[in-house]
Amino acid sequence: MSKPSDRPDRPKRFYKAVSLLPDDGGFAVALDGRVAKTPAGAKLAVPTEALGDLLVSEWAAQTEHVEFPEMPATRLAFTAIDRTPGARDAVAAEMSKLIAADALCYFADGPGSLIARQEQLWGPWLAWAERELGLVLIRAKGVMHIAQPPETLARAKRLGAELDDLRLSGLVYAGGLYGSAVLALAVERGVLGAEEAFDLSRLDEAFQEEQWGIDHEAAARTAILRRDARMIGAWFKALGD
């Protein structure tokens, strides 16, 4: 049986210095002066210095082992560089799937205080999505699935397809994190903070915690997801306007 330190996703740190090098109009992550590679063998290079710095900070933070699960921006960059370019239609189609089951459309059937909170905090973002993005969404009560208009599904896919590989990858990542295409689009467009979106996405959970207290295992999972939310906010900010 292999030891935990022998796992392929947990190699020993094999470099001393991490830096950022100019590369074909962008910036590449360098380990001991050599450009780092993605799993598919491409350069780990991005178009902005700010995004490069975000990746460098993750590599520099590694200690005895390279803990890829603790490097969400690097893993997202791997996806954007290795996988998204050859599968853009499929990746954009993920936005249709996300909006088809968007968490913001599923209002509770009680208690009244939770419904009021959802209306106050989710309602404005559903209105924004319709007004600014042309995404007409049908609300439901409870957890029974409700079909969204085909035009809305197609529109969500088009909004994703309009983006470059890095933004599209980030958008789909954010949508999965929040369980909401609406929140992901708001964060990508810079009109909603990434952590604020995360709080909106777990409004039901927060309400239950207020009633029954916080479960420690659930709190640990929430902390990891909040870290990822901070990363996706930094990701879009680093890509610029």
C-alpha cells in the first residue's frame, strides 16, 4: 500500500523558488527558473500579471508536499488551458444545465421568515438576471424540479460561449460552487462579490444553523468552499475588465 506522501496528487515539493516570467505577451509560472507545465504538457501561462501572481502565490505556499487540492486557482488554470479550448461548446452548455436547476429559483415552502429572507436577498438577483441578461426564470416552491424556458437555457449557454477560455472556465466553476448560474454571472461581471454570492448560495443552510446550531464537519466543508469562493473572486478580478 502506498503511503499518503506517495500519492500522485501529493508529490514532494521539488522546487525552491517560484517566479513569474514574461511569456508571449502573457506571464508564465516558473519553478527554479523553468516554466511550469500543465498536466497535458502546456505552459502554465496566463494573460495578466495579476492572475500569474495568484498562481505563484499558491505554488509558493506549498511546503513539504505540493497539495493540489489546496491550489484551486492552479487547478482551474489547468482546466482552462488543457481542456476548455477543445471543448468550448460542451463547457458553455454547462451554463444551460446550471440555470435549469438554479438554486435561486427554489424558494422554501416555509417557514415564513425563511421565505421572506429569500425574497429579500434572492429576488433582486433574479430581477437583475432578467433585466440585464435576458434570463427569464420561473420560480418554484419546495424542491420539486420545475422546467425553465428553452430560450433561457439557450441564452445562458450563449452568455458563456461569448467569454474567453479563462473566463468561461471560471464562470462554470463558479456556477458549480454556488449551484447558481445567476450568481456566477453576477460575480463574473463584477456586480456581486464572490463571498457575498457564496453567502447567498447557502442562505438555507445559514437559516438552519441559526435554528439548530452549527455542525463542525459541515462548518469545515463550508470553510473550504468559502476559500474557493475567495479564489474565484480573485480570478475574475485578476483577469480585469
